Amino acid sequence: MNDYAQYEKDCEAIRKANKQLLTEFSAWLKTAGLAAGTIKNHCSNIAFYVNEFLLYEEAIEAKDGATEVDAFLGYWFIKKAMWSSEASIKSNAASLKKFYTFMHEKGLIDKQALADLKEDIKDGLPEWLATLARYDDPDEDEVW
């Protein structure tokens, strides 16, 4: 099997696992009392993260994706998601915190990984929003 065929096989297995994770995440959000629309938004954000971003260049499992949030919200999402906006970056940040809290409660990531993710979001959010503003400014030459 060549490298690309192996990558595709790995991605397919990860997508299957992600489908189950997203079902469980949705149920977890429901038990937390969130509204159906809010749950749908969080699940949509996380589906994009785990099935598009984490599988874009490598086959990265959701449990290993907690360290990738800066690359996602600070660069990839701004460039690849046509709907990227200040509100969508903040929404994705909130979804990622909830998802990885769920992953921690499920025992799939440790306490330190969750703390690091939350710290990355807290520290990175102002810069991600500033980068988005530069990216959207037609007069700006130095985005990154």
C-alpha cells in the first residue's frame, strides 16, 4: 500500500471514530442543558475541526488534536473557511473548549492537555482576531 492509500485508510477510520465521538458529544451537551441550536453549532464546529482540519495534511485523531488549536484558529481557519469572522473564531474557540472538556471527562485527554488548550485559546484569541482583521484588510500587506 502506498503512503496516500494508507493516509486515506487512516482518515476513513478516524472519520468513523469521529462520528461516534460527535454523537456522544451532542448527548453530553444536551445533558448540560444547552439548546438544540447551540448543540448543533458546537457539533458543526467540531465536525469541521476533526474531519477537515485534523485530516488535512496528516491523519490526526481528535484526542491528539488539542495541541493544534493555534494553527487552526490563527491561520488555517482564517485562510480556508470562507465564513471566518470574529464571531466564528470566538464560536469555534468556545466549541473547542467544550469538546476537549468532554474528551477529558471521557478520559481521552489528560488534565494538563485540557489546561494547555484553554490557555492557548485565552492567550491566542486576541492575536487570532488581529490576524483576521489584517487578512480582511485589502490595504494590509503583512498578514502573517
